[in-house]
Amino acid sequence: NSDDCKIMLESLILKLIYRLKQDSTDAPIFEGAESKQAEVIKNAVKYIKEHLNEDLSLEALSKKFSFSPTYFHNSFKDVMHKTPRLFVEERRIKKSIDLMLTTDTPLSEIAYECGFSSQSYFSYVFKRRMKQTPRKYLEEIYNKYEL
């Protein structure tokens, strides 16, 4: 019926807006970085985006890219202007928002799919970053867009 179509269309529009914003703010700044350093970080960013539900600790990432943790951390921060931990956390929150807005997946499953160790830790990180719980965030989005 037309109400279902309207809801689906609004959902797709929100998803498109979210993805466009996500792509525009994720572009790494590689100018001025050493070419090898920039290439490694570019590969690390790609790897992180594709493996959000895996161990993305500094130790795991530095081992994956054959650098010491300190060198990897400093190189990542030089190129991306944020720490690897902050970047991973941001990507996990973005993915969780995407899943919350586009699926009916329970928060507990979204938490694990986005690489959080539990739903309570996911809620803690989400609230720290977004200044509200995941449920409150969804409630506000639904009310704002009358979904």
C-alpha cells in the first residue's frame, strides 16, 4: 500500500543521505604524507572498513601491516588526523546507525556485527559518542521523519 511505499522510500532516502555524508567525511588526507606511509594507511582504512566485526586493536592492525604499534599509530594519526582507535570506533558507530535505520536487526546482533563485545559496551560507546543511547537515537529519528 502507499504507506508502506512511503516508509520504504523515506528509509532509502535516509540511507542515501547517510552514505553520501559518510563517503564525503571519510576521505583520508594523504597530501604531505610519505608515499609508502600513505599507501599503508590507505590499505589500513580499507581493511578496517571491510573487517569491522573483527579484532581491530592497535596490536592486531600493526601486526597485519608489519609495523610496530607505535609507528603504525603515529603514521595513522599523521595521515588521518585521528588515532586508529577513534577511527575504528567512528566506523563501527556509523555502521551500527546504518543497520539500525535500514534493518530490523536487534541491537544485540548489531553490536556483534559491528565488532562490539556486547550490547552493553555498544550502548556505552554509542552514548559516549552520540550523547544518547541507540534506542533514544532511533526514537528521535523516527519522530523527526515521522517514520
